[in-house]
Amino acid sequence: MIHTLRIDCPDRKGLIYDITKVVFNHNLNIISNDEFVDNTLNHFYMRAEVEGEIQVEQVVAELYTVLPAGVVIQLVPPQKKNIVILVTKEHHCLGDLLLRYEFNDLQANILAVIGNYAVLEPLVTRFGIPFHYVTHEEKTREAHDAEMMQIVQSYQPDYIVLAKYMRVLNPAFVTKFPRQIINIHHSFLPAFIGANPYKQAFERGVKIIGATAHFVSNELDEGPIIAQNVIQVNHAHSARDMAQSGRDVEKIVLAQALKLVFADKVFVSGNKTIIF
């Protein structure tokens, strides 16, 4: 069976030799391999696909003995990630993910969808997926997020996907799921952060608009970027035209980002990503 080996650690000479020697000693075959050294941080990243009869605990234990202190090692089989999706009212990103899920093109199991409005419940239930309506009205942000968190934790997802979830999560929620929350932002970050990005873009007279998928941090729309894309616009496009075109970019960029993350191809380095 093919497993994905992910390693990040302080860089030093001979790392690749030490790693491949362990793989060879366990009679495993490397069928693909990528590595990168961040020279500014003196840090090494590697993603390899290995096949054979893999004794995961033994391989990982031996790798720890030959690699520098502080190393992070993952050796995982090919398996779908479990996700929970948060939504508000807009359907385009959610609808795209549901169709990909239905036709086995998402590489994830959608365990549930949670919305602060019930607008999208009929769409979700058509796919046989649980929908939880958690209104934010007459609640503090902290109380609402605590209720959301309790539902999310009951599913124990690998990742939480914000598919046009139009509320800012409070720090306690974000801290509970480090590097597990993925958001699609309706702008080519770092431009036009926050609300009404297409109105901002229209007023600025931009010639391109885009979308950005990123991990969520406690700095608004400033988490590590996973994927981005743009389309051209001109003076004839209104803010509404830009928003309509932007929706197509948003759902494509979100799908691209999730494909990379679910394939274990994304490493986070500070506020940046290394993607193989």
C-alpha cells in the first residue's frame, strides 16, 4: 500500500540520505519525492510517497532516531479526510463541494454542514448530509461560537471548511482548531480585506479580481495562503458584475486548495505555505 511520508525539521547535511536509508532498510520503495529547504529559517521540508508492506510505528520510530530534534513526521495511508462545512446564505461554494462529494471527486467525507441561517438546509439534505442550524441572533459572538464548536467537536473532523461563512470566528474557536480551518476569501489577498471587497474593487477601478483560499488565523484574512486565482475585468463591469464573476473564481480556488490539503501536499511555515 502507498503511504505519504511528510517530514519537516531543522536543516542539516545528509538528511535525505538518512531518510532514504531508513526507507530502504524497511524494504520500501519511494515512488515520488519532493523536498525544499527554507534557507531563511534553515528548515527542511519533504513529502514522499512510499509503497510496500509498511510497519508505520517502526518506520516512524527509526526516523526519529536519525533526524534532528524538533522533527515532525507523518506517515499516513491514502484516506479521505473528514470535514465539517460552515455556511451562511451563499450557495455557490457549498453547491460545488456537494456535487464533488456526490461524484467522489472531493477526497473527503462531508460529515455535516452548519449554518447560522437555515437557507441552505434544503440543498444539504438532498445529499443526505446532516444540517445544523445555529442562529447567531440575540447571542454574543462567543456564545454562538461556543455552540458551533460543540457541534463541530462532536464530529471530530480533520478540517473545517468555511464555504462563504460570513462571520468572524472568535479567537477561542480558531485556537481550538489550529491549521484546520480553511476559508475562501472573495478577493485576491492582501488587497481588499474585510467586507464588500467587490465594492472596494469597483471603486478602485481594478483590472483583475480574484479569490484566495487560506488557513484561518486570529488576524482577519491574513492566515497562510493555500491557493489564489484571478480573472480580468474592465471599466464596463459594475460591482454586481464583478461579484457574479467572482463567485466562479471562488468555488474553483476553494476546490483547488482543498485538493492540495486533502492530498497532504501543504506545509505551513510561519504565515506561509510550502506546497508540493
